Amino acid sequence: MMKKGLLIVVSAPAGCGKDTILECAFNVCPHLHYSVSATTRTIREGEQEGVHYFFKSIEEFKKMIKTGELLEYTQYAGNYYGTPKAYIPSMLESGKDVVMKIEVDGASNIKKLFPSCVLVFILPPSFEELERRLQKRGTEDAKTIKTRVDIARIEMSFVKNYDYVIINEKLEEAVKDFAAIVKSEKLSVKRGFPTVK
Ligand code: 5GP
């Protein structure tokens, strides 16, 4: 019998470097597939429609909610974010491993829908460093950065609900940690094991 795919849910406060870690992790673990979310936030430089997000107007997003197209959704820093319903269940059924990158409330909703998913939290080395990284990124104004750092302080109290935590002090180490989590979860007996003939 084919094993179901692994669902890895990654949460991290903005500026923790989760996008970079995941980009590198996808190179190291090419079997991983990314669940692209829908959002009403404006597109950032370097982002692509359908790759980083499905960028929607508020009206379009509300329509997706109404027509039941989302597995879960939330509001974060003034924008809507949601996980399309179509992708994850079919990928897992066909044995594909999926990574999703969502905030803490979304992660807890996904855990209820997919109890065997693995929850990974990425932490910055410090709040000071977090603020510095957000300023360096230069994609948000001072007010938005403050909002995101305030949210980060709240989000960090959710670490205890997660299965694994990675501290992003050195990118290379954080990527190795992520790959190690994926590898050990793939080897876990919980997910089924072959019989030796
Ligand atoms: P950003 O604007 O920095 O790309 O994302 C802001 C926050 O929204 C991040 O914590 C990100 O993980 C989260 N997020 C992205 N997509 C989704 C989603 O589909 N559902 C939920 N609940 N959160 C999401």
C-alpha cells in the first residue's frame, strides 16, 4: 500500500528568515511540494503570482470564503490569508510531501484537519535581530514593522504547541535542521513501514 504524503506546517514570525530557509530546503529536499496560499496583501518585489501566493482582491477573497474554496483562513496584519482546499488532500493521497507556511492560528486549524501533520516553528536569535532583519528587508514601513514585531512576541508563546523548533542563527544550520526533521519524520514507524520478505 502506498504511504500517504507528509504534511509539514511551518510557522515563524515575519523576518525570521523562513522564506530563505524553505527556498534552500526545497533544493536539498526536491521531493517537497509547496502549498501556495491566497492573500489580499500587495505583491512584494520578487514575488510571482501562483508561486509565492495567489494574489486576490478583498472581494475575490471573500468570494472564496463564501464558496468554501478555503481549508482555513485568517486575517494577519490587516490582510487576509487562506489555504486553498483543492491542493493538499489530493497531494497527500497520492503520496506527495507538502510544506505549508502559515501563522499560528492557521497551523492549529490544520492540525485539527490533518492530525498527522508535523508542526515546525522557526525562531529568530533575538527580537533585536528580528527588527533589524525586517528593517533591512525594506519591504514594509516603520508602522508595519512595529505591528509585525508585536505580533511576533505573541506568536512566540505558541511554540509549545509545535513538534519541532529551529533557531535561525545561521542559515546553513537551520536548513540542515529542517532537512533532518523531514528525514526523520519520513522514517517514522508512525507513518507505516514495509514488511521484509
Ligand atoms: P507574509 O505577508 O509575510 O507573506 O505572511 C504573513 C503571515 O501570514 C505569515 O506568518 C505567513 O506564514 C501567514 N500565512 C501565509 N499564508 C497563510 C495561509 O494560507 N493561512 C494562514 N493562516 N496564514 C498564512
